[in-house]
Amino acid sequence: MPKIRSHKGTQKRFRVSGTGKLLRRSAFQSHLLEHKSAKRKRGYARQHPVAPSDRRQIRRDAPYLGA
């Protein structure tokens, strides 16, 4: 039986937490940062959980992502 190919873009953008949740990087933190408050930028720096509606597609694209 052949192995399933992982979608490499998906594999690079998501990771699995210790408890098995999918985590993603936040948007809005790459440029135009000088007018954003430090509080906002700290919030963007954290990893955020993936929405329940998107989890199935990510698991399909990257079956060997982790837990």
C-alpha cells in the first residue's frame, strides 16, 4: 500500500500542540506594524487554535502532522 502524500504548504503552516490541538500562526503580523499597539502585536505573536470547521481539511492535507 503506498503512503499518502502530505501537502507541504499545510505541513509548514500548522503544528500540533501537546494535547493534540491544531495550531496556526496569526495573520496581520508581517508588515505595517508601527501603528499597531504592542498589546495587539503580542496577541498576533501567539499560536492560535484552528477553527473546528477547518480541522478536517487540514488533517486530510497533512495526515502525518503529529498526534
